[in-house]
Amino acid sequence: MLVIVSVSHFDGNAVAIHVARPQHDSNARQEYRSEKEIYAVLSDFGISEEAIASQLRLLSKTSVNEPLKFPPMDVPLHKLLSRGFRL
């Protein structure tokens, strides 16, 4: 499934991972407090460690709820569902 994945921070040091389908209203969000968990989810979606690290470094310089988007990617539906993202 073609999706746009983004990350944003909120409520202190918690991070939200957002998954949205382009040109659809469906949007799912999961919140994480552990960097290890964030890396695991994003890696499972096929995002490289370097790209994850880069976005998380930039995230510390953004406003609360300001999303940083990864390029659109194809993530199998079963991976999205297994991580709690219902689109």
C-alpha cells in the first residue's frame, strides 16, 4: 500500500508516527516514548537507519506536532496492521 510516513513530537519527549494514504482521508497515528521502538517500527516499514536518524535529529528542532515526512513508500498492509496502523 502506498503511504506517506511522518514523525512529530508532542508532550515532552514522546514521538508520534503518522501513516497516511495519499489523496485519501485515512490517517493513522501511534505514539511512542522509546527511541528503540520508533526505530523498530520505521525499520519494519523499510526506512533505512540513516534516514530515521536524520529525521529524529531534525525533529528536536521542530515545533510540537510539526510533522517531518519521509518520501512516499510502499508498505505491505500486513506490516501496517501488525503495528496498529488501521487505514
